[in-house]
Amino acid sequence: MNIALYFAKRYLLSRKTINAVNIISGISVVGVLVSSASLIVILSFYNGLENLIFSMYSAFTPELRIEPREGKGFVADAAFVDRVGKLSTVRAYHEVLQERVLLRYGDAQYIATLKGTTFDPAMSNSMDTLLQEGRSTLRQDNEDYAIMGARVQGTLGISLQDESRRIEVFSPRKGVKPGINPAEEFIMRTIRPGGILAYQQEFDDLLIVPMPFAREVLGEFTQVSAIEIHLQPGANVSATQRELSQQLGNDFLVKDREQQNPTLYKIVRTEKWAVFIIIAFTGIIAIFNIVGSLTMLVIDKKKDISVLMGLGAGNDLIRRIFFFEGLLISLIGCVAGLILGFLFCLSQQVFGWIRFGNAENLVTDIYPVDIRMFDFVLVFLTVFVISALISLVSSRLSVRQTVRLS
């Protein structure tokens, strides 16, 4: 058995002649416990929030999207579409035509992104969770409908109950030189508002319309802006992305969900790790209590140190005893904190103690939690490394003077 570890455990559990040593050691354990539990709770709650945001984004965004490497559009002929559709992992795909347009509703105007698609959102059950009002169909009773972002609806003041008014969509006419009559320079079509998407930055300025309507108002009848691909459940997204990239060549980009909106993923993950670093610094301050605890313990065990030196113990053995002492204090607090944090997160998953203040426009009113084993390993290693460094330095400094006096 390791002699240094044996003495460290005996010193940790035995009574001290100086009562302050017990108090400082207890404070050190509690400090590490609270910081470790806080780290687990914060990371688990951010994981749940990350899953919620990504699930809302995924309901609107396809797994893969094919875009031209240069330019705004490309021709999707039969041979091109056949290369996409023949993959066994592809469940469905649809063409997209996207461009900036001017919208007018009454006296209000707004520049939005028109998205024409051959895909009917009403076929996707997940789209219903994103609807704030109205319905998700794009065509009904031989009439075209538009689904708009919350910002489009709010800026223009669009009312779904007013059936007499339509949204006017303006797009510059291609190949027309500026003339006396500005109206001849634009193509104008009207469409009936059908649904409003919940507030989400990624699609707040969108106006989703059927593809034939988009081709008419944009004057584009041959090219498409992108092809959006939905995969089979359980399909390997990365493998399908690589296979499509190889088949299509260097003229096209095949983007997964993260590449389609890198800003969203970067912001969510950056916030999580920023909070982790802040809480970790708080934990470092708590671990520094080990310095005071070891210093007091060395003073309390001066006689034991003299006896050990008389029996032939070297300075290295004495330093290792107090190094393990500091390490044990930290690890006990860390393990207890991990267990406490796990139980708290588990209770939130089961009972949902913590809720959003106003959840009328949210998918869920219970704060989501996602417990991941990686977070426990990360917190444990963080506490272990920091406590090992602090214990090493503290044991050397505390023992040096005492050994010299002994």
C-alpha cells in the first residue's frame, strides 16, 4: 500500500488538535462540492436548451442542402435530379428558388426573402410546432397561400382574418432598362397570407410560397437556388454528404444543418462554454481553500513530521502525504458534487421543477435538461487537474518551512 496515501487518509479522517483545521477542510469540501454541482447543472441545462433550439431549427431545415459554389442558381435537369434521388438514404428532395423581394400590405412595405418551394409544409408534422397562427399549407382550393416569418407579419401588420386583402410582392423585371414609368420595371403578384411562423431569427424575414408563384414573380423559369434533401430516419448524414459531394463535383456545395446556419450553432455552443469557464473560475477559487487547509494541517502535524523524519522519512514522502491530503479533499467534494448535480438534473427531467416564466409561444414550458456523460468526465478532470496543481504547490510551500524547523 502507498504509505503517503495511507497517512493522508488517516490525517483526513482523524481528529485534529486545532479545531480550525476541521472547519477549513469542511469549507474546502463544500466549496468544491457546490462548484462541481453547479457545473453539471449548468452544462445539463444548456444541453437541453441547445437541443430545444436545434430541434426547432431542424423542423424547418433539411438535413442536407445543395447550393452552387458560384452564382445564385443552377439548372437542375433530369440527370442532376437522378443522381440525388437514387441514393438509398434520401427520403425526399425538393427544389428551392430564393431571392430578395419587396412586400407591400396596405401602406406598409418590407424587404423580405421570398422562398419558393416544391415542398408542401403541410406534409410535415414538425412544421405545425413552428406555426404561431394559421395553417401550413401553400395551396388550397386552387389558390396560393404564403407562410411568413413573425417579423414580416409584425412589420406589415398582416391579419389572417382579413380575407379581402392580399400581400403584394414586387421583384425587378430582368433585362428592363429604367424608364419613365417605374411600374414597368417590376413584376407584381399578389398572394393570400396563410400562416405565421413563430418568432425565430433564422426565418423571421421569410415569405414561403409555392414554386410556380415564385417563378412568376421572379421571372426565373429554368434555374433553382438550391435543392433541399430530407434523409431516411437513422441515415448517416456525414456519409451521405460525402457521397453527394463526390458525385456532384467541385461546382456544388453540399451543406449539413450546421453549415447552413453556422452562426446559430456557434452562438449556442460559445455561450455554453463561456458559462462553463466562468463557473470553473469560481470553482478554482473554492479549491484554493486547500492552501489554507494544508497549511493549518502541517502546523497541526509538526510532531508527526519530526517522528517520521526520525524514522528515516525523506522530504519527498512528507510532501506526498500532504499532496494526497489536498487531492482527497478536492475529490471527495467533486464526487459528492457530481452526484448532487446528477440527482438535481434527474429530478428536473422527471418532475420539471423549473419552468419558463411565460411559455405561451414556446414549444415547452418546462426548462429542458440533457444529462451527458462527457460533462461529468470533463468536470471531474477539470477539478482533478486544478486541485492536483494547487495541492502540489501548497504541499511544497507548507512543508518546506516546517521540515526545516523540524
